[in-house]
Amino acid sequence: MPRFYLLGACDCPNPSAISKAQITLWEKQGIITYLGEAHDVREFIESSSCIVLPSYKEGVPRVLLEAMSMGKPIISTNVPGCKECIAPPLKVYKNLLIGQNGILIPPKNTQALITAMNLLTPTRIKEMGKRGRDFVKKRFDIHRIISHYLCTTAHIMNDKPPKANSQDSKPILAFVSNTSYAMYNFRLQVLKSLKDRGFDIHIIAPFDTSTPKLQNEGFTTHHFSIDSRSLNPLKDIRTLYHLTHTLRALKPQIVFNYTIKPAIYSSMLCNTLKIPNIAIITGLGYAFIEGGIGKKILHSIVCKMYRSALKKTYQVWFLNTDDMQEFLNHSLIKQSQAFLLDSEGVDCQYFTSSQCTKNKQDSKEMVFLLIARMLWDKGVGEFAEAAKIMQDK
């Protein structure tokens, strides 16, 4: 009988959050096992047969890249961001798309998820795992992403980045994000590479448990309050005030802005202050999910804000083609501004099969693992429902 595991934070401050009580109920029913949170997920990936992420929306999911790098097949949804992780050619089977390293299913479709899980034989798991490793090294390796940061930074400054031991004052690069956690966990190698090339790295983000880790790496951190989900204009005015004060004091050579509100507010401020800046669109977010009249109004407002804020931004980077095309179709940016970064990269040397632990793919027991924040939008509900149906058979 297959086993089903969940790994990731629950009770998140998000409209789509799944309560700890709900997860506890699933555990009591014997449907899933909740593993809590983990900073290092390699052991959990290693002990699994397949990594599952039936999400409704993504940029490019880091966890799928990590699983591929460790030689694991993946099951995900045929939506922007997730579908980029499946290597072509794709073969149609019922309502599934079977790729070289995994399977794409329609979103919000429990039966399709069950069908995909049942297609994974031990032989197919091994073959898909090997192809996934090859695919991620070729397309998503972190060193490819770092190279683009270095080249773009050099181009903006009209010269090569300064050498690390330069006696001159170091040029300042500022990175604005809605969490320090994301800067440490998703962009640390980029930050370290730029620091090693002689830049003074400043992180502007709300302080959290990752802030001391960033400081220990030699980066300067600046706290500012930002509520990613709030539509309260007073809160956003305070955010703009503090961000303006910080940017004026720093006078950075270049600013990198991540996620929705920083991409809008910080880009707008940088353009007003004539600071070269790059917006990185890590995902379209809640406003771009289809819904009722409320979401349509929100979508219209967000589009107008993007269009205004990014008008003079140097470049806008995207993690997947669909998100980039969405911006172009709505005339939010010019074609000359758009660049496909492809992902935020994965360290293929760090995420590799240890060979120390017996791989579950060599066992008759199938282990399916979903790693994500515990949100309904991540497809956690469909995963739990599929687990219940498969275990009841």
C-alpha cells in the first residue's frame, strides 16, 4: 500500500491556508503523515519514490527542481511554472501529459492525480529520475542564473564588476523582497557570488528568522514593513515612506525587486529616484487567478499599477514563459524589457542523491511526498483526497 506524506509550514498567513486542525484530522484518519517543517529537505526527498505538487499556480517551483536534481520523478499540474519542469517530448494519455521525467495532470483533478500515481512503476521511476537529473542540470542549474546576474549588473554599470579586493568603495546593490526567508533560501548563492565580485550587498525586507543568517553571511539588512496580502492604502503608504527613506540613504547602483508589491512600489520609487532597477516576477499571484467580479476588479487594479510602475524599469525578469506573455498581452511592459530567467535555479551539486540511504524506488512500497506550504492552492486537498481513495481500495 502506498504511503503519503506532507512536509511544510501550516497555519500560514494566507487566504488559502489549511489549518493545523485539518491536517491533524487527516492524520487521525490515517490518510497522510505530516512531517512538519524542515530547512533541509534532502533527506525527505531521498526517502521518497515521487515528489507531488498539484498546485494551481507557481513561478517555477523550487521543490520540483530539487527533486529532479536528486533523481526523483515528479507529478505536477499543467499550469504555468509547473509545466516548465517536465522535459519534452510529452505523450498524451487520457487527460495526462507524460514527459521524460514526470507527469502533468489537470489542476483540481483528484482522479487524474490517482491515475498518474498508478502509472509509476519501479522501472519508470528509475528512468524518469535519471532523465530529470539530466534535464535540470542542463536548464536550471544555479550557475546559469548567477551568470546572468553578473552579466546584467556589469552591463548596467557599463563595465565589469569590480574585483573583490578593490581599495575603492564598494558599489551597493540593494535587494527588495517581501521576506528575508526567501532571500536566504532562494537567492543566497546569487547574493554570495555578487559579494565575492566586490559588491556591497544590502537586503531590504521584513526581519524574520532568516535575517541573522543573512547578516552572518556579511550582508547588511534593513527592515521595512510590507503586508503582501493587505489592500489597506494606509499600510502601503507607510511602506512607501520607509522604503523611500532607505533607498535615498543607501544610494544603490542597482536595485533588484522581487514579488508583487516590491516589484510595483520599489520599482516606482527607483524610477522616480533615477536608480537603475530590475523587477523579478516570481509568480503572478492571487490577482491573476480566475474568479468572480472581485478578482476581476483586483486584476484590473494590479495591471494598472504594474503598467505605471514598470514603465522605466531596466528589465523585467520572468520565471516562466506564460507569466511573461501575460504581461506582454496586457501591455504591462515593452517587449524590450522582458527577459526569461527560466527559474531561480537549483544547486545540482548540493541536491544530489547521497546513495547512502536506500532509495524507496528500489522498494515495493511507494512513497509520495508533497513539499509546500500547507495551502489549498498548492493542491494539498487533492493530494489528501487521492491518498484516501487509494488507501480505501
